[in-house]
Amino acid sequence: MTTKTTGSSARPQRADARRNVAAILDAATSCLARDPDASISEIAKAAGVGRVTLYGHFDSRATLVAAVVERSMRESDEALRGLDLSGDPADALERLIEATWRITFRYGALVVAAERSMPDADLVAAHSPHRDRAEKLLERGRAEGRFRSDVPTSWLITVLHTVVHAAANAVHDGELTAEEAPRMIRATMLGVTTPPGGVVPEAAP
């Protein structure tokens, strides 16, 4: 998930090359947010560079998509670092879902583009900071008896990741509105995490 001009053995980029890379990443983020199938030609045009220049930095569309995802994950992790996840674990999970959805929606169809072009292992690696954050919250909830402990925490994290991405795909396909999606995610995850025989907390509207 690196450009052709990065790496331990690469020479520092010139200022104009850095500007081109930034412009390409910005354009790709914008284009893919609107259309997950946006072509290299469309992205290059939006960035104000030629295809040759774009390919000089990113050797394939898949490499470019991976770089965009890597940057978006880094930015979203920074945005979530200050999120308050203290207090009741179920309430904290709702706050995490709401904040995560706001970020996911901001990047539009990028989730769809990533799923179509990136290997599953790379997608999992890109989401590592988010998985770590969710894992700490879920483990605390399990220890306090608020979340179920009869299935592994890793499975609950996988379900959360899958449901958020499914919601993003449903919004892209017109099956859900962006306003409905976080409520659906919350209701699903509160049902999944509630211990057997427990009362499912009512999700906030």
C-alpha cells in the first residue's frame, strides 16, 4: 500500500512530486467517494495531471486505491482518538458506532471501492487501529457482564466490521439512507453483543 516513490531505499521526493501525489490522493478520494468504479483517467483529470504522471507514482489502480484507504484510515484513527468510550459499555458502543459511521459516510463509496480491489488481508490490516479500539471496549463490556462472553471477542469485532461495511454498501445501492444506517448498525450490534437471556438495550433514535 505504498507509492512507487516511497520506501527505505527511495530518494526524497521533490516538492512538485509531493504536490502531485497529494493532488492525486485528494482527487482519488473525492472520485471514489462518488463512484467506486472511477477510472484512472477520471482521477488523473480531477487531479490535474496526466495518466503518465499518475502511473509514475502509483503503478496500478489497485495500488492507488490502497494508498487512499491507508490515508483515510490514518485520518479516521486520528479523529476517533478523542472519543469518550468510558461509562456504560453499551452506551460507549453506541457512541463508537455513531462516530465510526460519520467517518465512513464522509468517505462515501470508498468502502465499496476498497472491497472490490483490495485483498481481504490488506483490508484487515488497514483497519487495525479501529479493531484495537473496538476490542478494548468489547473486552471491558465482557468483563463487566454487559456483553456476551460465549463467543470470542474477535468474532464480535468481525461482525461489527462486516455490519458497518454492509451498511455502506446498502447506502451506495440505495437500500438504506445515510440517516437510517447508523440506527440499523446500532440495533444489530446491541442485539449481537447482549448476553443470552439479557435485555437488549434500546438503541438511541
